[in-house]
Amino acid sequence: MNRFELTILGCGSATPTNKRNASAQLLNVAERFFLIDCGEGTQIQLRKFKCNFRKLDRILISHLHGDHYFGLIGLLQSFHLLGRKKKLTIYAPAPLKDVIELQNKVSETYLNYHIEYVDLDPKKATLIFEDEKVEVSSFPLDHRIDCTGFLFREKKLPRNIIKEKLLKKNISVAEIHKLKLGFDALDEDGNPVKNSELTTDPPTPRSYAYCSDTRYNERIIEFINGVDLLYHESTFLNDMQERAVKTRHSTAQEAATIAKKAAVKKLLLGHFSSRYEDETEFLKEAVPVFENTLLASEGVIFSV
């Protein structure tokens, strides 16, 4: 089975601390590497946790609050200094291109590589990347400025051929391909062969949803329904409910409620306010609502 792994690089909110960096995650889906948000210090975290810079071809920025992208210009210039030549694709709100190009202009930096910018639509769900292994969509969140979440879905794999049984049949390569696609086949004498005789079901495709900064809003449930792993921001505890509403963030209990209503398999909490020292308090408020809740912790790898 292909790898589907999430590495937490930063789990804090607006103000970094000596315990928590700003938002950043690295997702590996079948050796497709996606950097999700890029808060201050992200490139240091990538080095600290031995993540391979050279395999990173796609960066997704949920919105333009500093704790989600202030680390980007440094990372882009490090790519340049390391001699990167291959294209990098950045999926982000449209104004980001102007921000990056201005920073490069005033520093007279001329990158060795091309950046392709893909503007995100903050109003509707949109397919932003697809290949034979994975598809990635963005969807609207409810924050103070335009903000999108991201949904990563593995493509359905071909059916598994039972090699021991196949060896007893005289079947061409073309007919084997039909079996992998789920169809019945013919042996070289023209005799029908049932698909169920020679194949087994492939692994169930896996999925991950990233809900960056957002207040409690049940409209996102349609986009994340049934995912294997949901990351949902939980900036505050219930003691700061009023503050959460004012700043359009969520509490741990609200994140758990979304997870429960969306029937996800696991919930991952993060984006913790620096006012809280003990993250286990977030579990205490979330677990009674949604039992299968975990805490984002820097350097931890979650397998989906």
C-alpha cells in the first residue's frame, strides 16, 4: 500500500512560542509531497524533522494571515540558493503572487526556477490538482478574510490479481488489464473467466481534510464528510468562547462537534493559542463529544 502520511511541522496559532511553531504540515500521498501552509520557521522545521526539500513540488496556502505564510519567502529563497531548477506550484489566494514578487524585487532576487501560481476560489469547492494517484480540492471556510480548506483523496487502486490462480489460466496481458479494472475476462481459448475468481478488492481509498482558521460552520460538513482524518483548528477552549466568535476561530468542543456530525474517523486538533500551556485541556473538552480525537504535536507523523 502507498504511503499516506502527515507530518506536523507547526501547531501553534498567531504568536509562535518556544514550544509551538506557526501552522505548517507536510503530507505525503504516494510520494506526492504537499506542504500545507508555511508559517514562520517552516524551513527550519523541515530540516529538523529530516523532510526532503527536493521532493516538495506543491505548496498550499489556506489564507494570508502571517502565521500561515510568513515562512514562505525564506523557503523559496532557500530553494534558489540550493540550486533548484524544477517548477514549484503554489496554490494560494490571488494576492500572494504580488507579495512574493515584491519581496523578490526589492531584494533583487531572480529565482533559478519557475513558480506557477494557482489562485484559490474562496467561494466554492474546486478541484485544484489531480493525477493517477490522488486528487486535491479546496473548499471555503468561514474566517475574517478569505480562507480555504483542503481535501486530499486517494484514487481507487486497481483490483489485486491472485497470482497463484492466474498462473493456472492462459490469459493475455490485455485481459489481465481488464481484470484489474474489475471486468470479467477471456482466456486465450475464448473461455470466460469471472473477475471474482482471480482478483480481490483493493484497499479502500484514504482521505485527509485540512480545516485551517474557521469559526464553527456546519456548511463545511458536506466537503469533509466521512474522511479518514480531519484536521480542524481549535484555537480556544470554552473559557474563550466569546473570543472565538469575535475572531472567527473555533473551540475544541466545536471542532469535535463538526467531526461527529461529519462522521469522520479521526479528528486532529491544532492551531492552539499561545495562552494555553497544556494541550491536554483541549482533549478534555473534545473527547466527550468525539472520542477518537488526537492532538497535533510537532514532529509527529500520522499515518492515514
